Amino acid sequence: MSDDRAQEQLLRWYVAMGADEAIGATPQNRFAPPAPVKVAAKPAPAAAAQPTRAMPAGSGSAEEAARAATSLEELARAVAGFEGCALKRTATNTVFADGVAGAPLMIIGEAPGADEDRLGRPFVGRSGQLLDRMLAAIGLDRQRNVYITNVLFWRPPGNRKPTSEEVAACLPFVWRHIELGAPQIVLLCGGSATAALLQRPDGITRLRGRWFELAGPGLTKPVPALATYHPSYLLRTPVNKSDSWKDLLTLQTRLALT
């Protein structure tokens, strides 16, 4: 067999085995000792220390930024400029609030979803549409007498459950939000919002339908709070809508007495 024929058969065998691409034009000796590494000279120390630069906006603590806000507008700007929550780096928009500022009812949910992240408003997706229908059934409307927000202002990637660190980073703003919004009643939607603000170990199935006194930093007096299922949970488990309807009737009665 000629050398050319042998080389052709060898190449065909390489292709059959999956080696159909050349790595380099010239062969390399993989057993040769590595070339010595050149170490850069150590730079000389600076002649004098530079003056301290001012901290950029949003770099302070959440407690400081929240306390400095004296209105809901200022609080919204403080949240938008806050860099202490990693979720902000993956979100499209900061989702602060929707509805009527100073309304008697303040609804606090968990976190923005894909639609909320895209539009920059809370509860505008399928769960938000269900929430609007639920509120309308007892004579409430976000355009007239409801104010809506979340315990997180940025969407967790993939709508995953928020971590305790993410909730803790936003919580000072949430307490200041309640203080400045001054609602007569707070409706806690879902387990994450309920656990964050009530600091109770029980799950939402045990807490829903019950009234609590919401007391936190900055509040001069406790605010009545009712826990209920999140609308997104009701979309997944419609059988629990009857329990949520009972919660809404309880809410309607309490609002009529305030």
C-alpha cells in the first residue's frame, strides 16, 4: 500500500472517530517544559493618600435612605437609587407602587413578575387582573381607594421565591412605605409578605383570614392587617377562592367600620 493511500485511510478513520477539525497548523510538543513566567515589577507606593471621594447616591444603608424620605415621592426616588439589593442588577424596572396614595387600604404582595418588571407597576399581570376583579366584588378599585405595593421592588429572576437577604434589604423601605402611606388597613397577600412583616413561623394557610396588629419601625401605632392568599396562588389552586372570598367579606366589613 502506498503512503498516500495509507494517509487517506488514516484521515478517513479520524473523521469516522469524530476528529474532523484541525486544531493548529503546526504540531506542538506537549511534553516541553513551560516557559518561565515573567513577574512584573512591584509599583512604587503613592506619594500621598488621595482625598476620600463622596459616596454615590444609593450607596447608603436602606434604613438611612428610607428615614430621609419625607414623602412617598421621595421614598420612590430613594428606592430607585438604592444599590443594596442584588435583584436590581437583573431587573428591567423598579416597581414601587400603584393606586391612590393615602388610600384607606394598602395591599402588600410579594414581588414583581415578568409583566410588572416590564411595565414598572405592581399587579398588572394575570394575578393583578384577578386581584382587580376580587377588589371590584367588594366595591374597591385601585383608581379610587386602594394603594398597592410589594415587599420587593425588583423581580427575582425566573419568578423564584425571594431569599431572606433580599427581603431584609428592602424591608426598611417597606416599613417607611406603610408609615408615609398611612393606611387604615393593610392586606397582606401571600406567604412571603405575611412572613416578612409579621415575623411569624406559621404558613399562609394557618394565617389567612386572621387579623393582626402590624407594628414596625416608625409606626406611631399598630395598623390592622389581614392575611390572605396571593392571587397567583389562586390561579394555580382555584379551589381556595372560596376562602379568599371569605377574607374579602371580612375586609369589607372592617373597612366599613373605620
